[in-house]
Amino acid sequence: MTSSYSAPDAAHAYVLDEVRAADRDRFLAALFAPEPQRRGLLALLAFDHELSRTGSVTREPMLARIRLEWWREAVAEAAGDSKPRAQPIVESLSEIVRRHRLPEEGFGDLIDARAEEIDGALDVVHAGHALADLQLAVLGVTHGPTRDAARAVGAAWLMGEGPEREALLAEARSHRAGIDARALPILLPARLLDRRWTPWQKPLVLWWAAQRRRY
């Protein structure tokens, strides 16, 4: 059993600022989760963002794999009993991994998805499903249809406009009559894919969708 761990406040503040700047839409949606789940969702989004940056940080395949291996080792530390390495995202992850007993293999799936991108296109289904499963674990949601909806939204988020994305959104919404409401913070971003909302409209769109429990 892993030990408990509390990350420094500075680490959580760094994660919040990082996600707000790099992934504002999903940042806004995550704010609808209560604490400590909100903090967990933000840590996952920061981790996902760091993995997604691999291709822009280096175009050398070997260096890209080394970078992903660094994160794989960092996750293993986060899931262990010892003090994690002094990097704010790792520190924040360590707290939420241990608090919510997140499966280490789930992080491995997300890293593997990004590793596939080194030699070709990103498998958006693989990546979207991996992140959604970790987010659901933070939220404590195990309901099957809700998981299907979250996975569909996760994949749609990574996909460009077109019929495939529309099909994924339709699949996600086919479950919304019976979804576990605790998953709304990771389902709400679907509303932002319906049209090109202005930055000031997005918080209102998400707030209204949350009130109606629609996505």
C-alpha cells in the first residue's frame, strides 16, 4: 500500500497556472469538480499537457523516447512510498495518485499513446480513453455508460472537426440520460466542440450546461 503524501502548495499553484494557460477549456470544466477531485483533474491535465509537448520539445525520436521514459519513471515514483522528485507536476501527481489509488498502468497507457506519436499520428482513441479512465478514477466513477461517454468525449477532444468527431459526440450524448453526475467536469468540454465560442462565452456555456446536467 502506498503512503500518503501532501504536495507543496507551490506545486499545486504551478499546476493550476499551467493548465489555465495551456488548456483553458478543460481547466474551466475541471472547476466544476469539488476538492480534492478538482486538484486531481488539474494534475492529470498538466501531466497530459507535458506528454503532448514531447514532439515540440524535441524532434529527435531518441530524445523524445528518453523524455517519455523520464515521465514513466516519475509516475512510478509518484505511485511508490518514497518522496517524489522535486518537479511540481510530479509532486502534485504523487498526492493524487496516492490519495485516489490511481493505477500506475493507467499512466503507462497514456504514455504509450504518446510514444506512438513519435513515429506517426496520435491514436486519439487510445490517448483519449487512457486519460478518461484516469479522470474517472479520480472522480470515483465506475458506472459503465458514464465510462463510455467519458471515453468518447476524451477521444473527440483530440480529433479535428468532421464526421468522426460528430459520431463520438453523438455516442457520448446517447448515454447522458443516465450518467453519473460526478463525471460532468470531464464531460462538459463536449459542449465547447459544438461551435466556435468566444472566450467570454465559454464559462457561461459550461455553467449553463452544468446546471442542466447536459453536455
